[in-house]
Amino acid sequence: MTSNLLDYDLEGLAAFCEGLGEKRFRATQLFRWIHQKGATGFDQMTDLAKSLREKLPASAHIQSLKVVSRHDSADGTIKWLFDVGAGDVIETVFIPESDRGTLCISSQAGCAVGCRFCSTGHQGFSRNLTTAEIIGQLWFAEHFLRTHLGRDERVVSNVVMMGMGEPLQNYSQLLPALRVMLDDHAYGLSRRRVTVSTSGVVPMMDRLAQDCPVALAVSLHAPDDELRSNLVPLNRKYPIDDLLQACSRYQLAAPRDFITFEYCMLDGVNDQPEHAHQLVALMRKHSNEGLSCKFNLIPFNPFPASGLKRSGMPQVMAFAKILMDAGMVTTVRKTRGDDIDAACGQLAGDVQDRTGVQKRIASQRQGMLKGIKVVSKEVGV
């Protein structure tokens, strides 16, 4: 079986080349052809020695993801569904703005965290994506968009790991993908422009701070342990104080001077003035440990299985005002791509109906039933 070269960061590709008896500088040449130029065939790589071009097909290939469907929003948002085999489909969303182009990438097929407001969690977990499947979303989108938009320069300026799955529960495959995103011989993104969103896997937050400290977004969604454990089951293992202490440690290595906290606004659940005041008190307590933060309030997009409703905009703005009056930087996330079901949490069920992809029902490791995973966690910038 040949190796998919999208699975390698530059160090991994250098080791691969050395295994073929080639010099390490050949890896840099390969890397540039694959990621900067979007080459899929070795015969396109004209500055490689002819002997290497003839040798590579026997041991390597460049394989991206198979597109199931593409949907274009009136606001310019583009959503792709990719087939990752065995009936699993993942989504990737491109969100254009005047000053940037953000790509939202998935890290898993399904998700095991099971947050109440997240449709992916309600559908269950299938498997981790490989590095090639993670970076392949960026590889495909970048080179498609250059052609689609008629541009020679880079289109994707920001990457957010906010698609399907909990990125830090797929750490071994995530880390090489992040390194490819940052590498100047590939996409050359700055650490400030690559964001990993996590529900709070504390040990892996500490590892990421050491290995590849990119921007961090933490799904908080509640000001106390009782409520957060109800909304985010992982909180029972890593409660809020432990999580915020990890955020303080992460900030020492982070490329930004703040940690972003995501807060999904749920009507009558976590959106009351007392919740906002509790958040202020919580953040003031941890600011003594050096924690600086920004809040991103997210309008909830309901789906039937959740039993939850979206907070009204007056309630969201009143909540935001309490935080801002306390001196906390606060934004309300814009809904993008909702006409193509690419907004936060809008993909469950409807995607399955449109693609016709089905999967045999089987028992999960935890003994729960699962079906096809074509759903979204959160899409944002």
C-alpha cells in the first residue's frame, strides 16, 4: 500500500524521503508542490529529479477527499460534504469576509462528547479523522477557491477547528495537520489565525501549549459546574476551575493575549442576568491567575432532539451588556450560511436526506446505537 503524502508534516515527509534514499531537501520540494501549488501527480513536479518522479508512484500518492455535495449561500458561504468512507460524511465550511477567508474544519466523524446543544453529539461517534483527512479539507478548499474565485494568491487566511468532533480527542492526527497549516512551505498561516476549539480536554490543552500553541477557543456555555455538567458532560471529568486554570497556563504560550470562550445562548437555560453576573464573578476570580478572555455569544440553531430553544436577541444583547459593562470583551456571533444549513448546528438530518448516504446501525463502544454522522458542531470565526 502506498502512503498518502497529505498525512505528513514536513518532518514526516523528510523521514519518508530518507526512507527512499533521497536527500531531505526533496521533502521541501514535494511539500511546496503539494500544498502551495495543489499538485496531484508527480509528473507535474518539474524540479524533482526524473529518477525520483519515476520512483514515487510505487510508494506514494496524493489523495484528497471525495466531494459528496457543495452548497453555496447567498452570503458567499460555501459548504462541502466529504465522503470519508464506511457511510461517514463530514462537512467543511468556507466563510468569506471583506478582510479574511475563514475555513471551518472537522476533526472527527461524529463526536463522543455529547453536548446537549450539539447535533453531532446526539448522533454519536464513528471515528477519528486521519491527518490526511483533516489537512485534505484545507488542501481541497484552498485550491478549489483559487480557481473558483479566479485568484492566484492565498484565499484561506484563517482556519478554525470548529467542525465535527472534539479536536483534542484526536490529538495525534491533529498535531501534524496544524504543523502543515503553519509551515511556510505549505500554507504559511500564523498561529494567531489558526484556532482550535475544545470542550475542555484539560491534559491535551497542556500538551498543545507545549507542542503547537495556536489560538484557543473553549466551549464554556455555563458559569457553574452543575449547569455546565448538564450541558457539557465532559465537565464532570474536568470541572470549571480545572478548565480555567488550564486556560491560564495555556495563555502563557498562546499567540493571542486572550482565550476565547464560546457561549451558546439557550433560552431560559443559561441566558439569564444572574448567569451573566456569575460569569463576571468567575472571570474576575481567575483573572487573578493571569487569565484574560473574550466572550463569543452564539445564537443557538435548534434541532428536534435537543429540546432547547434559541434565546431571543433582546435577551442576548442584555446578557452581552452585563459582560461589557464589567469590562469584558464580548461579541455576538453572526449567523452565516443558514440558507444552506451551514450555520451553527444546522446540518443534522437534513444533510442525510439530501445525500441519501446511509449506514448500517451498529453498537458503539459504549453500547449506544449509532447511525450516519452528517452533522455539525459549531461553525464560526
